[in-house]
Amino acid sequence: MKTETLRMERVTYKEQGNVCLDNFNMTIWTGEIFGLVPVNHYGLSSLLKLLKQNLPLHYGFVYYRDKLVNQWNRTTNTTNRISIIQSKSCLAEDLTVVDNIFVLRSGFKKWLIKPNVLQKQLQPFLEEIGMEINANAYIDELSAFECFVVELLKAVVSGTRLIVLADISTFISESELEKLHEIIRYYAGKGISFLYITAHFEEARQICDRTALMENGQIIKCFGRNEKFPDTFSLESVEDYDRWVRKQFDITEENRNKQAVFETSHLYYGSMRDLNIRVTPGECLVLQDLDNKIFKDLISLFEGAKPESGHLFLDGKDFSYADRRVAVIQELPTESMLFPRMSYMDNLCFNMDHRFKRVWLTGGIRKSIVEEYSDLLGKDVFQCKIEQLSQKQKYDLVYTRILLQNPKIVFCVQPFKSAEVSIRSHIWELLERFLNRNIAVVILAINLADSLALADRLVRIKHGKVQEVYGKEEFIKLPVNTPWLHLYQEKYAINKEENNQQRSTE
């Protein structure tokens, strides 16, 4: 007989008078891995808040472990023993693994802490999931995947019966994701329930027993494991992706014969071991790091670090530090690349002083920028404060700043991370602007997700060196769980049939 771990029944929740969840219904059974695919992020943060704490409801009921914990006509404001694991770790970095798992958990009341005893208590938990993590290691010494496992173990040890995993594929590698899925299935078999939040049905289908589609604060459809997934072409995001994929297939392969704008030769630095990559003007290259190790090291080279050996070339010459012909768009750029205390125009012109020496002293240049880009950015944004901008306007600001820098090549670190569906479509458009100006684009990705839409080539890196290289006509050879793979298979089949008909005619 099935038992419920969580039931949200007809929940309507408001924040500052705005409806964030509207007649929201969701049931998660004991030991179930329940997938949630949000079309947009509207209401998602409110859902996570309500799972963690019983905040006042406008209407509805919330049950956790067969107990009514929240209802619209009576609110306790108590917290639920539900763990939420996201890309930003909640672990204390200055403490060890055992301290985080045992000492910081709710209910730990010992006055005298015996590390050896705690280590022995931790060992069986590690052995049963096949993990080897140094119990005395400090959190800041661990990899992103090890931190994730520690958070998971902390939740299990504390007696949590529902664990929420949000966008985990954006910060752990493909092989680590497979290992994590094994761990999740193991604990699901022991009666722990999971809410698995991801942007792609393909990922949810690998692991989830049921998957729900969420849009504008509502569950609009729920699918069982054996049920046919929706015709995703009804979603705007998939239509956009399909359009970009088909457009890319129609672009000729002329980039392959061009002279490289950027190249690494037998590069050794940090985790990079004999790394050789080549990018041509106007090409979109996706670098997938299967170990999630090299990207920080690669960016460090652009910031002035010296390689242990090997070379970096820009336009055929040795690359030098602080060369504005190389641009980097950081991970989560709307948070990491904007300066709230600076004006919109100062943010926009931040990287232009190498082109216009008097950009800060005269208003004529900035006035011409306003006239030229007001149709693209909007006429009203130039007087706005950074915190007043929408998420889309913030992305416009970051990417247009890089466009005004006029680089030869742009490195984008996980550009789609934590971006909702409508924003992902817009990011494709922003990246396409670089390509249309013959600027090379290198997307640094851990999980492929949306990165292949504009890609000419995919380079997969393992142990710091190139493992596999795929041209866009070879994307059909990628693992079956690759998002949007059916588009490449369909297009390849059409191209193959057209070629066969042409040969028979000849």
C-alpha cells in the first residue's frame, strides 16, 4: 500500500499581494523520485520556501508524513524536516565533513565531541553508497560532487524523508550524475522521497518515477514513467531550439578551413594535461568538461596565470594577459558581472576604454551609444538602476557590454545555468549576435543541456585532455539522454535521405 510523504492540496500562496502558487496540487509517495520540470521559474522559489517553512497560505493544505502541517485558516510558521540541495552549498566551509554531517545537524546535544567516534559512525554511510570521502577533510577542499554527497548524507543522517534536488546537472559532470542517480535510487529504495527539479524531460526520464510540468505557479500536467511524454513542440522553448538547430544544419562547413582565431598547443596548467583546441572566427564551439575541473584553470590563464608548459595563441601570436580581444562571460553573469552601485551606462561602457580613450571624459561617445542601441536595449533602461532591471534586461546589459568590447572570441561559462525557459531562448539570440559579427564563441559546459543549439562542434574533455570531437552532423552519436537529441536524429535522417535521392537521380 502506498503512503504519502508530501501532499500539497489546492495551495494558493501570495507574496506582497502577488499570486505565486495558484491552486497548486502535488503528491509525492514514500520512496518515489518525483520530477518537476518548470517551463518558467515563476513560483518555483515560493514552492521551495513553503516546503521548508509553513508560511501563511491564501488557501489550501499541506501534509507532510501524514500530518497536516499547514492550512489556509491556521498557520504555525514551523519548519519541516525537508532538505533542499542546490548549486550553492549550505555546508560550513571551515568545518570538516564529520562536523557538517553530525555536529551541525538538528538534535545534536553532546558537549564533548569525539572525532574518532564520529568518523566510525560515518564510515558505514559512505560504504553503502560506494563513496570514499576523507571524514576529516574541510569542505573547501572537496569537489562540487563530493560536497553534494556530503549534503545528501547530512540529510539522510538527520532523518529527512524528503530531499529536494534543484538543477543538480548544472554543477556536476556527466559521470558524476550517473553515480548520483545510483545513490538516489539506493536511498529511494530505503523509503526516502526525492523532488528532482530539472529543466529537461530527457534528464527527468532517466531517474524519475513520475514527472510534472510546472508553469506560472501551477502543475499543468503529470506523467508516469511509462506514459508518453508531451509533445514538447507545443512549448515555445522547444520551437526556438528546433529553429536554431535546423538553421545551424543549413550553415556550411567553411569555418573548418579558416585560420584559427584562438588555439592551445600542448597546454599544461592545473587540471589541463596536453590540451589542444582550435577555434575559428564565427565558430561556436562547445567544450564539455566531463570531470568538471578545467574551466577555472582556463579562465585563470586569461586573468594572468602562466601555463606550466605549452602555448596559447590568439590570431597566430602568443596570447598576452589582459588582451581585450578575449572576453569572458562568467557563470550567472547577472549576479557576477554587474555593479549595482554604478549607473547603467557605466556598466555598459565598462570594457570600452581600450577602444575609446576618452569614453569616461566626454559624453558624446556615450550619447551615440544610447542612440544606436536604444532600439535593441529599450529607450527607458539607460536611466534605470541595476536592481530595477528585469532578468532579461540584465542579460541584455551584460552581453551588449561584451559586444561593445568587440572581442575576437568570447568564452561563456555555463551560459544557461539557472536560466528559465524564456531566458534561455533569449541567450541563444544574444550568442547569435556574436556569431553574426564573426566573433568566435566557446561555450564551457558541464552538462550539454541547451548548449548544442548554435554549436558547430562539440569537444569533450576528460582528465584534462581532448577525448572526443563531434561535428554537428555527428551529434546523433551522443548518449541517448542528451537533450533535444531527436532533433539531430530527425535532421540527419532527412539529410541522408536527400543525399540518397540525389545519388539515385545522378
